[in-house]
Amino acid sequence: MLALTFSEKEGLRLKRNHAKPVPGHEEALVKVFRAGICSTDLEILKGYVPGYDQVLGHEFVGVVEECPSQPSLEGQRVVGEINCRCHGAKPHADPIFERNHSPGRTVLGIIGKDVGHLVHIS
């Protein structure tokens, strides 16, 4: 599968054999149709995230191909939300704070989750 990746050691590169993701619990497999490049991506290329080594991008539109936990979502068009829930962390009284600022959170295309410039994401 094609993927646009960046690392401090190897720079920007197009991978042709990136593994197709398998959706985890409460995740879906999404086929990406369009992905944008934003200022965050450009800043990552300049060193904004030390040690960055993953697929760039978090602004995308696609369609749900597979969703074991909610099959009714299959075929639906979706867009990305950059912040993901922090599973397993101590809940915070403010759910918005927990989603956006929890130390253990995942941030699409920035911290711990490859999305955006891929053919398929989960």
C-alpha cells in the first residue's frame, strides 16, 4: 500500500509496501480519497516533533470499508478528527480536556497513529 512518510533520518519518502492496517476495537478501516497538507505537516518537516517517524497527514476524507463493531457505518463518507480518545487513562472530569490534552492521547498523523497520506487507515 502507498504511504507518504517522514523521518529525521530518511526525510520525506513514498513507501510502496506500507502494511494495510487492521482495525482495532471500536475502529474502522477507511479508504482515503483525498488528503490535505497543512501547516502542521510542514512544521513536522522542519523538526516540530522531535523523533518523528511515521505517515504524515491528519486532514482527509474517505469512506468506511470495514467496521466490525458498527457494520452500519460501512459505505459512509468520513473526515478526520485529529484527537483520539485516550483508552485506559484515568478519566478527566471534562471530556473535551480528556480528548484534547490527556498525556496518553493519540493525535492522528502526529502522535502514534498513521493516517492521512495512506490508501487505507484505521
